[in-house]
Amino acid sequence: MSGALAGRLALLSRQAGRLSANGADTRAGTVSPADAPANPLATAPAPPLRSMPDALAAAALPARTDLHAPAQSFAERMHRIEARAAAFARPTDEALAGRLGGRLLAPGLIEIEHRHPLGMAHGHRALDALAAPCLDWLTGPRPAGCPHGELVFIDTETTGLAGGTGTIAFLVGIARVRGPVLVVTQWLITCFSAERAMLEALIGALRPPATAADAAPAELVSYNGKSFDVPLLATRLKLARMQAALAGHPHHDLLHPLRTAFARRWPDCRLQTAERLLLGIAREDDLPGHRIPAVWADFVQFGEARELDALVRHNRIDLLSLAALLPALGHVYLEPGKPASAPDGPVPQPAPDSAAISRMQRRRRRPDYARAHLLAGQAALDARALHELADLHRARSDWDLAVPIWKTLAGQGSIEALAALAKYHEHVARDLGQALRWCEALCRAAPADAAHRRRLQRLERRIRQQETRAGVLFA
């Protein structure tokens, strides 16, 4: 107890005792300076125990100059505190569900659903392309009789990014096409014990309807979900001793094709960067991603729910952007040479990385698209990409396109181009003299290579044999 508080308690106790002993008029409101002790803490007797609650309540009040006004009792002060606390009380789950526009699906689990017509635009990209999406650019051609399953866009909000058993997803959102609309469904838990109910709701949503039991499994589409969201959900399912329902679903992570196309063009490949540069979206009044775990923690610990609606809205925008990003990236991969942003976009954006996209298309067994991307960006290709373009021309026997590229690279000292020219003139053009000249240049550039020396010796032998036969013929 501080000296000032102890002094005030002692002063009040002594004053009350003196007035009671002398029968003084309780209406007297002043104390003579002579009556006041010089050091109340040292000279004043301790107040009796039965007067302590009222004395504490009085001492906790601001200093009063009018002693006629009655002091608040301890009970009155507690009533004031309870009234203030009621203004910040934790809302019930039913009230919170109504506030968020959802419904209480189970104790502690709120389901929120929004429907967006496919004709609407998200940024400057329409969602109508989702009615018949094309994934061949992403997965490569599929065997006959293996159609794509239903696309389910998925995103989570979690208590942290560290992973491990201490991290949970407290909000899971999915979006899928239902007829002419994109249905966004979100599950928010208000306590840790509702996690199992949320996981059951997610598994039920991914399960095909009973009328389509033989349908292909739903295909997940995420942004960095292969590294974070889906492994986290799989861990939570395992800890809850539930079936590993996510293992049988094909998964397409759009971060990887976007990073392939723009990692060397953009400052970063975050989802909000893709929103701004590909979709033309600049979020306003959005809840920052780094604050999301704290918003949910404040609600669970203190009942603070003011920012939960902003949290749910942030997740819903993520899902809409993810859905719009799929056809936007398809445009980049399937229409080489065309602007990455829509014609009515705000600012023309840097062209995608044609060489990187071409390599991905070759891995996806789409050589025609790979070649088209390299041709569209040929003016900016480096030596490696030019070699790849020449190889694609050679695979099509387009020698008139491949040879000039090799000659350009040979002038830059490329051993691979010199070898390609030597092979071309020996086996395709059947010009042994040109083949010999290119092979001699090759041996000068790489004198230690035994294979090149053997090629040179073979060409010299063939030329001598050719000259011998010609001499016999015209002898």
C-alpha cells in the first residue's frame, strides 16, 4: 500500500473516531490544520477491521473536497465495473453467427455462405471462364476416359505459420461452381473444441454426392497450399483420428505456375501482388494478413469480436482471387505473346518469362506451346533459351529456323551450337566441306574433347574417300 493511500485511510479513521467520541455535529465539513497530524502514516492508529471495505472504497475514489457528498460503497463500485464489462461481453455463438451472416452448424462452429454469379467480374477478370475451365496447361494432356473432377478452391486462416501440432486452422473456406454461381462456404470455429466438427464439415463437402458415387474425386486448387494449407489440414485430421480424406484428391497449387511465369518479372509472388498485377485489384480497408492470428486469439481469450467480420471478409476475397487467378494464368500459358493483364487493365504489366514457361510446357508434353512462347519472346531470350528454341525447331525439322540460331550462338563461342552445325551439315545437308569447317572450329574451341577429334578424323577420312572416288571416276 502506498504512503498516500495509507495516510488517507488513517486520516479518515481518526476523523471518524474523534467525531464519534465528542458527539460532534456530523455536518461539520472542515478539519483544522492543527488537528491534522504532521505524518499520518506514522501517528495515525490503524482503522478497525470492520471498517476496511468502506475505507478502501473511499480511498480508491479521487480526493474529495466536499465531505457532505456520500462516498460510493464497495458494492456500488463493483456494480459500475460490471456494467462497463457488460458492454464488452463475449457474444454468444448464435449472436455472432447472425452478425457474420451465417448459421450455427454445431456448438462452436459457424458456417457462412455467399453466392457470386459467374457473370460478375473480380477486378477486371470475369468468373465465367470457371464454367468450363481448362487445366491441360497446368497438368498436361490427360488419358482418354480420365476427366477432371470438380474444382474446389481452398484457403485457410491459421494461428500461425510455424506449423507443427500447435498450429490449427480456425477458419477454412472453399469455393466451387454450382450452376451459374460460385458458392463460397466458410467454417469458423469459436473455440478449440469445435475443430473436429469443422473438419467433418470439410470432409463432407469434398465427398461426392450419393447420386454420383462413381464421379472423379474433387480437385483442390490453392495458393501455396501444397506447402502449407493441405499438409496442415492433413495433420489436424490425423491428430483427430479421422480418415485422411485429402490424400485422394488431386491438388493444383497456383503459386508454382505463377512463380514460373513472373518470379523474374515481379518484386514478389504473393497473392495480393498477383491480384494487383494480373487481376487489377487493390484491396482497401482489408485486414492485414499478419494480424489475423491475433484477431482470433483476442476473440477466444477476451471475447473481442469487432474484427471477426473483417477476418472472414479477408478469407472470402482470397478465395475469389484464387478462383479468378486460374483462368488468368491459363490466358498467360495458352496465349503466348498476348498481354498478361486484360486489355482494360489499369497499367500494362511486364511480359511473362517466356523461357521459363516454355520449359514448363515441355515438361507438360506440350511442345507446340513451348515453341510458341519462345517465338513470342525471341528478342529477349538468353543463350540457353535460344538453344531450347533451336532444339524445338530441329524436332520439327524446321532447319531454316534452327540453323540461323545456331550460327548466331556459334558466333558467341557456343560449343553446343558449333557441334549442332557440324552434325547438321554432315547428316542433313550432306555438305562435308561445311561440316569439316565447323568441326575444325569446334576442335579449336574444345581441344581436349576426344569425341570432337574423332568426328574431325571421320570427316577428313570421308572427304579423302570422296576425293579418291571422284579421281577414279574422272581418270
